[in-house]
Amino acid sequence: MRQLIAGNWKMNGLRAEATTLAQGVRAGAAGLRCDLLVCPPFTVIEAVARALDGSPVAVGGQDCHALHEGAHTGDVAAAMLRDAGATWVIVGHSERRQNHGETDELVREKVLAAAAAGLTPVVCVGETEDQRASGQETEVVGWQIAGSLPKPFAGVVAYEPVWAIGTGRTATDQDVATMHAFIREELVRQFGEAGQEIRILYGGSMRPANAASLLGVPHVGGGLIGGASLKAEDFLAIARAAREG
Ligand code: PEP
């Protein structure tokens, strides 16, 4: 299974910067051993999709609404992302769960909406610092997986310990190994053999210096990269650290 290196640009990038960043990623994307995805803000998806047209780099949104259309001021439907050129979407990022009160149930509805619109979802799960300190990390992630993934599920899971996002602190390789093995077990328990094929990304302060060891951990199917995805050279350095198979 090829690893997926996905960039979450969050709320960064006006049209000119985003286009330059996309062109930089495109310039180094040929011949890599991994799949590449960038998730810019809604407003520049179309520009980024145009800049990446015909390249191996896919484009995704960072969220979508659970419904197809209607009176939802400020929200964006999955079909709108598709229409703008996205083929993927991140759902259930911890910043959405925390800042917008998103529940597992809502995330699950968004996954269904994404699939109906032809988008591949990247579903984020991960424990807070307090939950890890009290030894609840696997229980929390187990509940998030059970609640957020519909059956069948055709997408990717991203394990992102909340305390490692944007903090410069990464989980140790051993913590990642333990959690990814647990997630794999849960996926197989819920989806049978199909659960073996679901890629499980690690996210949380991944950067060029730690990418090779994190991406080398068993059951790590790639990375979800925030800060380091805003520099094409760093994002590509992480992609070059991906392993095949
Ligand atoms: C993220 O927001 O998904 C993320 C992993 O951010 P960072 O790489 O900056 O920790």
C-alpha cells in the first residue's frame, strides 16, 4: 500500500501564495513513492486545482457540511468541493471537533455526504493531553472510530494526538506503534478484511527531521501535515521519506 502524504494548509493562503505553494509542490512531485494530497482553504481550492491539473497531486477540502444543500450560512457542501476541483476532504479534524463542537455522529454524517459527492474522506481521531495522562487514549480513539466511520467505509483514518498538533511535540515512535496497531485491530474488528486496506495516517508536528522514523512505524500509512505543508520544500522532503509497501 502506497503511503499518503497529505498537507492541511488550514486557514493560510491567499490566491497568489496558494498558487505558488501548489506550483512548488507540483515541481517536486514527479517520481515520488507516495501519493500526495493538499487541502487548501475553500476560497483557493479552484485556483490550486488548476495549478495542479494533470499532476499527481490531489486536492481536498478541510471540511464539508453533512447536507447536500440548504439554509446553512457559511457552510460548504461536499458537492461544492467536488465542483471546485477537490477529490478528497478532511473531516473531524480536532480543530473542528474543539472549535465547532463536532461530534462523532456529525463526523459520520459528513463522511457519508463526502462519499455521496464522490470525495474520499480523511477522518481524524485522537486523544487530548488529559485523556492520555489518564490512560484513556485507546478507549477514546476506539469510540471515535466506532462513532465516526460508517459501514462500509472507503477512506483514510488519521491518528492525530491533539497535544501534538501545532505544538512541535510529536508522539514517540512507540506511542505511534501502539496506537496504530490498536486502530488496525479496531478497523479489522469493524470492517473485516477490508479493515486491513484502510490507510492510517499519523499527524502531529511531523516535519522533515522526524518523518522517516514516524513513517517507518508499522501500520503508519502516511502523514497528515499541518505547519510543514506550508513550505513546498519541507512537504516534499517529508514525501521523500515515505516508504513503499
Ligand atoms: C494538523 O493540523 O493536522 C497537523 C498535523 O498540524 P501540525 O503538523 O502543524 O502539527
